[in-house]
Amino acid sequence: MAAQSPQHRIGEAARLSGVPAASIRYYEKEGLLAAQARADNQYRVYSDEEVHRLRFVRLCRAMDMSLGEVRTLLALDADVRGDGHVACITLDEHLDHVRTRLAELRTLEKELLALRSRCDGQGGQCHVIEALHERADSEPVPPPSPSVKRHV
């Protein structure tokens, strides 16, 4: 008789995977994890394989992958006949996103350093708030941009 995988309640699955229980429920809702079976007491129960899947999702999310990217990788993992190189394409697209974000962060760093330079710690008043007010009044309001793709 084959041994059955241990069944873990959501708190234990959260502890073993490093994924908070609220996130586990969210991942179920988003289809990254199948809706869980319920024990006789109606508690969700998770197998070791599902705990491993949660660890996989946690790792991908820690690398700032979107839910769509994680979903793609999980689908590729499940499709033994599929083209494994699609994972490389997914990773390349994510690298492009990371590189874009790094450039944005470098620009932000320069802006913050310039703002920080407005206060030398001397005198009775810091000019950072004043500089923020000046900038708020001088920058045009950007038009709404519906094509902005949020990386979730």
C-alpha cells in the first residue's frame, strides 16, 4: 500500500513554505494553486507537493516575477511535452522588465540625491520641503496613461 502524502493545514503549509496564509488563499483564488480539499472539519489541507509548489511560487515572487509569469512557468512545469525554451523567453521578458526598472531606479536615485542636496544641515530650516513644493508646482500634470502595464 502506497504511503499517502502528509496533509498540512493552512498554518502549517504557510510555515513550511514561507508563504503567509492570506497569500496562499490569494494564490488559490488566482489559480496558481488548485482549490484545496477540505478535511472533515472543513479546514483546507495541503500535501507536500502543494507545499513545494508554494515554495516555487514564493521563489518566483521574490525575484519580482508577476503572477502571469509565475503562472506561465507553472504551466510549463506541468506540460511535460511542452517546449522548455518558453521558460527562457519568459525569463528574458522578465529581465527586460528588471532592466527597465533598474534604469527607473537610477533616475529616481539622482532625483532624490538632488533633492537631498537642498539641505546641508546648516541654518535653521531645511529646504527639502520647499524644493518639493517648487517641483510640485513646476511639473506639468501628465495625461492619463491607460497603456501603462503594471507588473503584478
